[in-house]
Amino acid sequence: MFKHLLLAVDGSPLAESAFHKGIALTREMGARVTAVRVCPDYHLMSYHVEMLANTREEYANEALKVATQYLDSLAREARASGVDCQTTYVASDHPYEAIIKTAEDKGCDLIVMASHGRRGVQGILIGSETLKVLTHSKIPVLVYR
């Protein structure tokens, strides 16, 4: 059925739960997986406190280091489960675009991700990256809630 799954992770418990379910699905299908972590670019005017204390280069280096450590730990878990797992990190202010582009570039035939289930005003103001991926992707998307 599917040969290469993209698992989008953001460090949240919900995303990690979806990652583990995606690994189980991948194992059952005999497929392979790529895990992607998308982090925001550096901005001088920011609501992320860690960005304010760092230079652009320091922020980029630290973000890459943290993302790499996180993705490496997920890849080890996947390999321990018998699933080939590659990882990639992308810096982007538009996570949904980065997720879709990564899936296309890596030749993935299914995107697996979690939905945080934001509703009401919070959902309207923050927006849902999952909804944006569902709306814009030509690749099938499996959403775990």
C-alpha cells in the first residue's frame, strides 16, 4: 500500500503519540519513514523569548542542535521497533508548507501527523497546521487525534 511515510513531529506529547502509532503502521506495512521537525525562523521582533536573547546565528545553531537530538532519539526508537527511519529538520515560518514540501522532496506517499484539536477562537486565531496540510497537500494525510 504505502511505501514511504512522512511523520511530522513538533515535540508535543500528542505528536509523539502520533509518531509511535505511525511507526506501528509503518512496521505493519513494511514501509520506511522520514520524521520531520519544523521550527520557526529567527525574528528580531518575536514572542519567543529564546529568540530575543540570541543572535540569528546562535538561535539557528541551537534550534538545529535541539531538533537533531530530538529527531535522533525518535529515529533510535523507530529502529528499535524494526523500522528504517530517516530524519530531517526544516526552519520555516510556515510549517504546513515545509511539511508538504518535505514529503514531496523525499518521495513520501503518506503524511502522518497529530491534530491538537484547537477549536473556537483559539482555532481561528492560531490556525491549524494540520488543517492547512490537509487543505493544500496532494499527498494523502493520516491525522491522529
